[in-house]
Amino acid sequence: MNQSSILWRRASAALWLTAAALAMAADSAAPSTPPPPPTNVPAVVAPATPRQLPPPRLDAGAPLMQALKARRTQRQFSQEPLSPQLLGDLLWAAIGVNRPDSGRRTAPTACDWREIDVYVAAADGLFLYNPSKHALVPVLPADLRVQATVQTFAHPPPIVLIFVADLSRMKDAPETDRVFYSATDTGYVSQNVYLFAASEHLATVVCGMIDREILATAMKLRPAQNIILTQPIGHPLTPIPGE
Ligand SMILES: Cc1cc2nc3c(=O)[nH]c(=O)nc-3n(C[C@H](O)[C@H](O)[C@H](O)COP(=O)(O)O)c2cc1C
């Protein structure tokens, strides 16, 4: 394994661990005297492996009517990371597979195109949620949370969800339909996230005010991929009023 592969694996692991735990793990995993690097062997970067998420807790959270009552925009985040369980539950609520026999999702899409992808921008990299595997696929070892929101926050949110429509999945629909339905379909995903946040006492804000060109370049998106909205989410800095 070469140096960049080692760094990428260490960076990815931080999604699951606190910074302190990661530092300890990296220290203990490192050999005391590393072997000398090979001199005449071409570098081979190991493909980044998807991270399996814990199965969603289907009996967790507040009743729907309570979540609807609590739903709100909250823009102040604490620096506490989301646990793997909470992150898995969040992504499943956003757009997870709720009918495995058909692969259909918690959020509807016009014509069942399933054109909306949810990317996760975190301190340790950019990831793509794979709903059918309920796993996070590493995309880039870069922190794109700043590019994913134009406005600044008192503390950076631990993650920013990025809703991207792949217009090439919308078959032969006219351009106006692709734009209309991909925006509509994103709204359902965002509302799922809002309701999950309300149910779990998390803070979230959906952001339309974003620089899509800069973000798309940073994410290395294909031309057919349109960024629709982003949505920072994390634990609230202070308890949400009324809770
Ligand atoms: C499509 C859309 C785009 C939004 N964009 C932003 C944004 O860029 N920045 C922001 O702080 N809030 C944004 N919001 C949040 C709204 O300001 C917020 O929903 C509104 O003030 C009502 O507050 P509530 O969500 O607590 O009901 C957006 C909301 C929607 C639906």
C-alpha cells in the first residue's frame, strides 16, 4: 500500500471516529519502524472501499405528528459529530430503500427515475450514499463543506448533504420537465431530512443560496449532474426552543 492510499484510508476512517480516537488508532496501527518504500514498483492506489452503515433503527424517533410540530430551520451547529448510527438513520430517512423487493425509496421521484443522489460533505472527505447497499462510497478526500454553503455558520456543520440530480436518468423527458421534476423530487428528500432532524433534535437548514458552479467543479461532477440544494445538518449549538 503506498503513502497516498494509507492517507486516504486514514482520512476515511475519521468519519466514524472522533478526532481523538482516530489519532489513537492511527498511532497504535502504525509500525514502530516502517519498512523502506519500494524503489522500482509503480504506485497502485487501492480503490476506496464503501463504508457500510448500521441498519436504520425503524422504531426510533418521535411520532410523525410530533416531528411535524417540531420541524423548523435551525442554523447553529455544535461541533459534536453525528454517530454512524445517526448518520445511517438520516440517510435512510432521506432517500433509503424502504421496499427492498422493488428498490423503491422513502422519497418519491417522478416516473420512479431515482435521479436524485445524496452526497455527504464531511471534514474527512466527500462521500456518495448508495441506497441499495446502505453504504457510503468515498468520492474525494477533500473537505467541501465550505464550498457547499455560501453563508458561514458560527461553527461549521459536521456534515453538509448535497442533493444532485443526474438528468441522464430522466430518459427522454424534455429539458423543462427534467429541471422541474428534479427540483420537485429534491424537495421531498429535503423534507425527509427536516422531519428526521426534528424527530432526533438535530439542527438543519436547506440552502438554495449556493455557488453551484464552484461546488460542481470541486465535486468533479459530470455535465449531466445538476446540484439542486444543499442541507447542513448536525447537533444544535443550543437546545432548540420548546424542547
Ligand atoms: C428552497 C429553499 C431554499 C432555501 N435556501 C436557504 C438558504 O440558502 N439559506 C438559509 O439560511 N435558509 C434557506 N432556506 C430556509 C428558509 O429561509 C426557511 O425555510 C424559512 O425561513 C422558513 O423557516 P422554517 O423552515 O423554520 O419554517 C431555504 C428554504 C427553501 C425551501
